[in-house]
Amino acid sequence: SEFNRKLFELIQNEPTPFIYERLGERYRHFLLDEFQDTSSLQWQNMLPLIDNSLSGGWYNLLVGDGKQSIYRWRNANVKQFTQLPHYDYEAGNRVMQEREANLIRNFEEKQLNKNYRSLNTIVQFNNSLFAQLSSNLLNEESGKIYRNSTQQSMGEEGGYVSLFTFDPKQQEVDEANFAQVRFQIQAALEQGFSYRDICVLCKMNQQGHSIAQFLMKEQI
């Protein structure tokens, strides 16, 4: 767990970190996938390799989707993805400043806006949801993640989305969730689906336990 910290302390002020010399000579191109889940330490530890590669005229690729950042609990920093090619570093650190300048010179951004995975209804719902989030509900920094996120559906027609809202002042959260889960299950059964076709997804394990206990009481 201390590896990234020790590595960072070793290389942050080294113009050509010796620990990377063999790697830098052996590998010319680097691909960093799921970049939105990269921590600040991990990114700064990779920068010497990226910097060395760019200085040699080689291509590098960072791929990510800020909307899918789910590892903030282990210090993933989605902000460094949205602010590329800039990044935060200690003021006055000339080595880091030169690395950032190299990123800026070589940076090219591309939006991959064609969705081949989801049905059309899902894509259209996401487009509408992300547009509302970025313009009405999120602060400037978080809103950047959802801007320019409109996708073109390349999949088949179909799909289904429904939302249920309630006033927590007038109704207990668990009671509202239980009632809605039971209603959706009954509606699906009436439409000809079987129990094996139905799945209830929860954000927290405890919610799953509570819903499971409720469904057992309902003999579902």
C-alpha cells in the first residue's frame, strides 16, 4: 500500500528517473485504460514514462469516462481526467512543469460518441439525464464530467427506463422502496415475465438484505 507513495518521493524531482530507464528504453507506447479511476500518485508516477515517450515522438493513449468513476474510495481522482492536459503539482517544481508542458504540446482530445452497446431508449435517456445534471444540478467542476457526453445510438430500437420519486418527509425511504419493488415485480409478472427474468440491484449490501427479507415475507 506504500508503493505508490515511495515511488513518488523517489522520482518527483528526477529529470530522468533511473528506476524507469530500462522501461523507457524497452517500451515506446503506453495505454492507460479506465483513466478516471487513476489516483493522483499513480498518474504522477506514470508521468516520467509518458514524458519520455512523448519526447521521443511516440504516441500514448489515455482512455476513460468520468461518469464511470467508482473508485474514489481508494483515492481515484476524476478531476485530473477532466482537466487534461493540465494537472496539479507543487508550485515551483520545474521538473513537473516541464512534464506538463510536454503534455500540452502533444495533447489531442477525441470524443467517442457512438454507442454500440445499449438499446436506443437507454441512450436517449442517458443523453437527457446527463444534460440535466450538467446544466442544473452540479457545480462547475463536476459538470465538466457530463458535458459533451451526448451519444449517438448505433444499437437496435427498444429498451425501457422508468423513474419513481417520492417525498421523504411524508414517507419512510424503506417503505417506499419496498412498495415500489413489489409493484414492479407484480407488473413484470403480469406482462408475462418469470421470476427468473427479474433482478433487483441495490447500491449498498444492507439495502439488498432488507429487500430480500421483505420479499421473503411477501413469499416472493
